[in-house]
Amino acid sequence: MREFDYQRAHDVTGAVALLGTDPDARYLGGGTNLVDLMKTGVERPARLVDVRELPLDEIEPTPEGGLRIGATVTNGDLAAHPEVRRRYPALAQAVLAGASGQLRNMATVGGNLLQRTRCGYFTDVTQPCNKRISGSGCPAIEGEHRNHAILGASDHCVAVHPSDMAVALTAFDAVVRFETADGPGQVPLAGFYLPVGDTPHRETALPPGALITGVTLPPTPVAARSRYRKVRERASYAFAIGSLAAALDVRDGVVRDARLALGAVASRPWRAAAAERVLTGAPATAETYAAAADAELAAARPLPHNGYKVDLVRNLVVAVLTELAEESAR
């Protein structure tokens, strides 16, 4: 591991000043991803700015009726919060599905959003990888790609984003708040993660040196009837091979509102906008749910060994929406 400088920040302005625009500096939250990557040599920061003691660990209602979640709130506290469980149950379920209890008690909301892909070629510094070294290639395309992207990929990268939490936040139109030397800013989560294109090493729209200070969830009544379902290769702690955050409002047999986001299918949490358009105003039937899934998956471009994800996601959408509709009818 490269030697590094360590500094602890005590306020947001001081944290931003300590990091500056140094490309070799990183903010340190729970460290559950960053420290692992430092051990393998993927990340080699010259300086760590510890932000765990910043006053960003509260979950509070907004005047509009949403929730404001601080960046240093732990995943454990987020999943256990009564208002999160009541108003955005899919978010609580996603966090609980995302890691072991020990990791949830360390990992932070801000750090979770910034975690890097678990693609084996990315985490192995002996292999080429366009995310690590731009222009070096993407060996996953011809190599091991069973759990790689089927949507939104490019010839430069087919890795998937690993976060469960971010999938649920995407479904509910979350907004990421941040601080820079020039003042505060915000970006909708829908625009937070950049498309892969030919620059997979550029992963987010955060300005250089920006510190995530929190996430705001708008008031979303349909979110109270939501669910997160994760498919993985073993029941214990594992990353998804496909996941879905879904919310459904059914009245008189008709879908009045629907929110869907997919995980483990793209380089970023994938908002299923085409599926939502098919669902809204349509009969709440299995045929409608299948048509919605097919509309979203029409853009899928699977590789030779991950085509199973198309059927997996289709079945997942139909099953979860059917369950939500049945609950709504009770």
C-alpha cells in the first residue's frame, strides 16, 4: 500500500479545503470499499481526509414532505429508521440486502454512492481495464462477463454498478447534495452517474474535490407501496446478478403510478422509464407487467455468457409487480 497523509475534518468547509482539487486525495467515510481498493493497489491516494465526524449523520423530514439523509448516516441506521421503513420500504430493504450487519454499521450513505465496480478485471491491477487506465482495454468483453451489463454498456466497458441502495434511490428520484470550494450544489441521482461511452473512468458528475453532504428524497406517496428484490448466487452476503426496486399504485384494477429501477444490469442504477410508461394507465395484469419488462429490455445487448439476465429481469419484474398489486388489492 502506498504511504499516505491522513487528516481528520471537523466541518464541511474545512473538509473541502483539505482535499482541494488534488486528484490523488480522497474523502474517507466508512472505508468499506476504498480501503479494500487501497490494499489491492487499485486506489493509491496520497492523502485521506476523514469525514466521519462531520455533522452529516441525521435523517430528517423536509418541509415538502420528503426526507433529507446526511452523507455520514450509516447504512445500518438508514435501514432501521422508522420513517424510511414506513415511507420508502424498498430503500430499507435494499440496504439490508446489500451487506452484512458489520459492514452496514461502517458504510456510509455518501460512500455507498461512490463505491466502485466489483468487476474482477478492475480489481486486479495485473489486468488491463479502461476504468483504471483509460485506453488500456476491456478484457471482460471477450473474457469472464457472466455478471456484467446487458443495458447501456459500450465497447469500452461492460462492468455493472454494485450498489443496492442506489437502485432504490434512483426509483424514487433522489437528489444528491454536495459542497465544493465554490459553494453547495446538487444533482438528481438520474444524472449523477455518467453513461459509459468511451470514458468509463469518469463515473460521476461530481465536480473535482466535491464532498457529498447528503441525499434528498422528494415526497413520493407511491413509495410507501414498494419493494426491493435482489437475486444473487447465494443467500448470504453477495452482490446481485439482478435486482429491482419497484413501487406500484393500483386503483380499480388500473395502474395509476409506477416506479421501477434495475440493478446489476448496467454501469449505473437503471431507471426503467420505458417500463413505467407501459404500466401507467394500463390494466394491472401479468400481461401488462410482461409487456413493460419487454419494453425496457428491448434495448438489452447481452454478451455471449450473460444473456440469462434478460429472462431473469423479465421474470423479476412480473413477479414483484404481481405481488405489489395483490397487496394493494387487500
